[in-house]
Amino acid sequence: MKRSLLPAAALVAALAVPAAASAQTVPPPTPTPTPPPTTPPPPAPVPVAKAAMHLQLAKVLRDGSNRVQVTGREFRARGTITPYVPGQKVRVDLLRDGKVVRHLHPAVKRGKSGRSGVFAVKIKRSRAATYRLRAFHKGTKLQRYGRSNKVAVHLIDGAIAYGHGGAAVRLLQRGLRRMHYPASSSGVYDSATQRAVMAWRKVTGRPRTYSADRSVLLGVLARQGVWKVRHPHDGHHVEADISMQVLVLVDGNKVVRIQHTSSGKPSTPTILGRFSVYRKEPGTNSHGMVDSSYFIRGYAIHGYAEVPTYNASHGCLRVPVADAATIYNWLHYGDVVWVEP
């Protein structure tokens, strides 16, 4: 009986060891709970940009402190909006007598520096009046409301009459003088300006009258009638064109004066060729020649009471008496005189 109990006791002891060991095992840690997802904070608001705007005129003419243009001719306005914000729009209002006559919506582009936006409008009007322009930015989430300064342009019709003044006459006189036609600077359409217009009409192939009108003003403003020097190597010299009936004073390659003249009539034509001043006679002689500069035999450049629009002299180059002294004083002994067909 005792032998049979030993194996059984050993089995019980063996089974008890794992149970004890199992009782001493550390339990697994409790997992940390995952926190619920948090909502990210909203982005900071984009600051609203200011809208500083500036407008200026282009393709206009100056008449003192005024900006002017002739009706029917295009003029422009250019503007900036600072800073440049992509996608913004502007509006330009054109006003006459305080009332808006047109809305324009130019595209805004990034300027060269990238700091400002730029825009431009082109305008053409047929009515003579004073027009004003101002630009606006309506205001968006990205850029505030803004408006520009006001600019004004005076449109003139170009009408000109003897004895009258005004912007058209001043522009005509200034344009003629720039091309070296001897118009006065009186601001009035006077005799000197008439003679300058006559010379200009001859050079441009227009009817030979002393009147000026819108077409003459536009032609002068377009710089029609510029004289191209023919003999720049002859220094201080004269270039007389018989077909045009003009006399041009030239210093090297620079035009000094384009003068209305009358050359020899068909029965007593002016001799053609290259000559030089060999004699000068101030005052009025027995033939009514005033301040004469002779260039060959009895042929001279001189003032005379009658200087028609066509060739009518006995061979000389006549100029109006009012211009004779200026030309006489400009000419020197030995100056070359070209007389060409």
C-alpha cells in the first residue's frame, strides 16, 4: 500500500509547480487610451490690403498748366494701384460737366517692380469740352476700397481765325516754330503766323493760302513739313526750292528758318545753281529792294512789298519786308546759296 502512494504524491507535486509559477507571472499592462482627435485652430485671417491709387494723362498736349487735345484724336490715362493684389478690378469714370458719360473697365496687370498694379484706358471724343477722369477700386475681401486723384483734359475743335487766340493758335504757333517756320509766339493768329503757315503749306503741297484750320493744326502737330537738309557740308548756307517757292536758312545740318518766297517769273527766271553771297546792301534801293544780299550778278535775296504765292520776280528771291532784316542779318559774305528746281 505505501509503494502505490509515492508515485501519486510525486505527480501531485509536479502539477503544483506550474500552478505556483503561473501565480507569480506579471499581468500585461493596461493599454493607454487614444485621445480623441483635436480640431486644428482656424488659419489667421489674411490682412486686407490698402488701395492707394494714382491717375495721370498721356498722349495729350500742354497749353500752359492745362492738358489739351484736339477732338477726334486719341488720348490716354494711365493709373496705378498699390499694392498689387492679383484678381482685383478697377473702374475709370469719364465725366463731362460733372456727369459720367462713360465707364471704362481696364485690366489690372502687375507692374515692372511687382509692387503696384498698372492699368490704362484709351479715349477718343468728338465733342469739344472739358473732360475729367477718376479711377475706383470697389473693395474686396483682399483689398480695400480706393479712388484716385482727378485729372482733366480740354478738348478743342481746332478752329482758327485771323486775330483770334486760344489754345489752338498757341499749339499751332509752337508746332510751327519747332519745325523752324517763323510763326510768332503772340498767342494770336497774326501776320507773322500767316506767313509761316504759307511756307508750311508750300512745303506740304497744300493749297497756297494764309488761312489755318483744323487740318492745318493736325498736320503741324503730326510734324508734317519737316525740312530735310540737302547740303549739310556747305555750312552756313541757303537752300531755295523753286518748285515749292520756299527759301531755307541752314547752318550745317540744322534748319534755322523756312521762309515763304517768290522767285523769277517764267519770262525772267531765277538762275539755278550753286552760288555765294558776294555783296550786301542794307536799306531800300531805287527798285524797292529791301536789305539785299546778292548771290550772282543782279540777283539777290531781298525784301519786297509784293511777295505772291507764285513766282513773280525779275529773277531775285523775294521775301516779305517784315522778314527781310532777319534774313539779311543772318547771311554772311561767302555763304553758299543753292537755287534748285
